[in-house]
Amino acid sequence: MENSIAKIQNLSHRYSKDWAIKDINFEIKNRGILGLLGSNGAGKSTTMNILCGVINQTEGTALIDGIDIRENPVEAKKLIGFLPQKAPLHFELTVDEYLIHCAHMRSIPSKNIKEAVEIAKNKCGITHFSKRVLKNLSGGYQQRVGIAQAIIHNPKLVVLDEPTNGLDPNQITEVRGLIKNIAEDRAVILSTHILSEVQATCDTIVMIEHGETVFQDSMDAFNNYIKPDTVLVTMENPPSVEALMKIEGITDVQFLTANSIRLTFSVGPEITKTIIKLSLENGWELSEIQLEKSSLDAIFAQLSKKQNYVNG
């Protein structure tokens, strides 16, 4: 498959009578980060577990570099590194002991294990904790070790399920940087329900809601999915709310400060020209005007039809 490492085709899975996912389709490029976005229970983990060969799908196909993971799971899994929501750590082991164990589990030849462990540690910034027992590491460094085990065999595809869940803001920033670094020479798929996570790390996005794909495109296309419908203006001599509401196309007026105002409009972005013209005619002394992009929350709400969604 040219330019892609994995391909999901008409993927569906049913637990008992209920479909967890239905007719999911997407491809993962050879490099970069694909975000699998959806609220909790949307079907993300089911999709990733099928992709990694943890469970067999009810219908459809999952291909890893052209290999059907259901028909040839051993060969397909050699190409995948997986970090589930709960990192599979052995807390009584040191970092080195654990990664050596993982290298054996991945069938890395004994003569190559030391080098593989050192490369993974360097990539994840944990070399200085080589002899530290895992239970004594912070949550952020435990997650780094979890990522190290996922890349120790140099896979073509790294699958990360909620990789920053439970981390503090500083740890989140560090892990995001690590994920971006890993994606420079391989494909990464990152599952999350947090909109800012996708915005900060991903190149492309697949959004699943109620088990079905509701959006699939670049991150830029996602950000621009909803056209601006508010404009921020700063005026030295602003008119009253009533005067602003009389402007054709203005549906709401909100004074943020004495001089800063958010105007909601129902017409196109040409409303800015109207405001500039009226300001000149009426002496409102307009000093700044800026269209506001829709928030990721608003885009998510429209796509998922959940207007009460709160970014978690």
C-alpha cells in the first residue's frame, strides 16, 4: 500500500447484540500522527484493539502493511507497538529489567537486546533512570517507559490509547513532545477523547461517535469545519447594545469590557466591512476587529450532536 502502513476497511464489531463500531474506514500514513477522537464509549478502544490483534472483529478487515492481522496475526503484530490505556508495567522491576523482558517478548535476538533497550531509553529520555524500580518513578516517567516498550522492536506503527490520561500539565507537554519525536520516522495512531490533545499533536483526524465515523480529514480541515460566526471588536467610543443590534446580520452583542465587544452574526464574514463602514460614519473609533474561529468544542459538539460536550 503506497504511502500508508495500515488500512481499516468496513470494520464492524458487536458485543452480544450491540454494535460497538459499524463500517469504520480509514488509512494510516507511513509517518506522522493520526488522532482517533471520540467521547468515552464511542468505539475508539474497540477499533484499536482490533487493529492490534487483541480482539477479532465481527466484520471487515484490518491490514498492517498489507498483512491481514486476523489471518496472519504473528507477522502483523511484529510491525506494531501498542500502549494500552493502562501501561503493562511490572512495577517491581527496574527500567532495564523491564525493557529487557519486553525485548525478549518481542523476539529480539539476544545479541541485539542491549542495543534495542538503549535506543528505546534514549528515544524516551529515561536513560538516567535505568536502574530505578518502576514503582518509584513519577506517572510521567512510567508512561515514558510504557512508550519505550511499545517502540523497543522498532515497529512501523505505534498505537497509543489515551497516552496522557492521568498526567499533570507538565507531564502532558513532555509526553506530547516525545510522541511527535517518535512520529518523525514512523506512523503513530493516538486515541483520545480530549480535543486539545488532538489539536496539539495530530496531523490528521478520524472522529468516531456512537461507533460510526463522523469526520475524517486533516487537522486544519477539522479546525475550519465550522465557519466563524463571531467577531471581536475594540472601539474607543462604542455605541449602545441597542445600536449594535440594529446592524443587519448581528444576532447577539456581548460587552467583554467597556471597549471590547463580541458580536455574533448570522451572515458571512463580510460583516466586518459593514462594521468598519458604520464605525467611520458614526465616530465609534474602531481600533481592532477580528473574526473568531469556532472552538474545537463547538466543532466536536456539532459533529457528535452532543451540544453539552465539555472538553475533558
